Amino acid sequence: MSCINEDKRGPVISIPRGDDKIYPIGMRYEEDGTTYTPAADDTIVFSVKPAEMNAEKTEYLETDPIIVKNIDPTTMELHLEPADTADLGFGTYLYDMLYIRAEDGWHETIIEVSPFVVGREVHSDRGE
């Protein structure tokens, strides 16, 4: 089963490689915790990058995203499909989520860099 769990590193997404999953996304005002509803023409971008560190293991390397998904602000759901993770190695990657308000171009990272874990599966798609 795939899931989003909070831990000291931030909201961790864990998914077996090649699975389908829909994650509901919520936005809240920091001041009072009330729900924020984005406009239909706003943009929410989910990006995943390799968690590659420099030789000293002191910082992550700048790499291109390997998964980029636009989230429909009218449904507020992140859809991960089998093709999104099918070619990834098992292990931990990094993700974040960016909100862009259409009305004025405001950019805000709504989920800061957090772990994206691609796990193994033991079943067979053939059902054998």
C-alpha cells in the first residue's frame, strides 16, 4: 500500500514501484489552519528528483526532475500511474510541491523537499 506519512523529514510518500495511486492534496492557511481553495486556473506542480549527494555527503546535487506532474486545482489530487515509477530503482528520492497563483504569479513551495520512497513489490501482475 502506498501512503503519505509525516516524520521529521517532512511528509514521506511511499509507493511500491509500478503502482497506481491517488493522493488527496490539501492546502491550509498558516495563520489559522483554515482550508485554502485554489482557483481553477492556478497551477500546482509535483516534482521528484534523485537524492544524490556530493562526495562529502554534505548537500544534495542539483539534478533534473525525473517525475513532474501538474495537479488539477479543481480536484486537488496527485495521480501517480505505473509508468511514473516503473523505471525507477528501489530507494529514496526527493520531492516537493509548488503552487503558482494565476492571478498575480505568486510562487510558493507548499511541500518542501521531502522523501519519496519507491519500494519493492512481491506479487505478480499475472496473479499466479
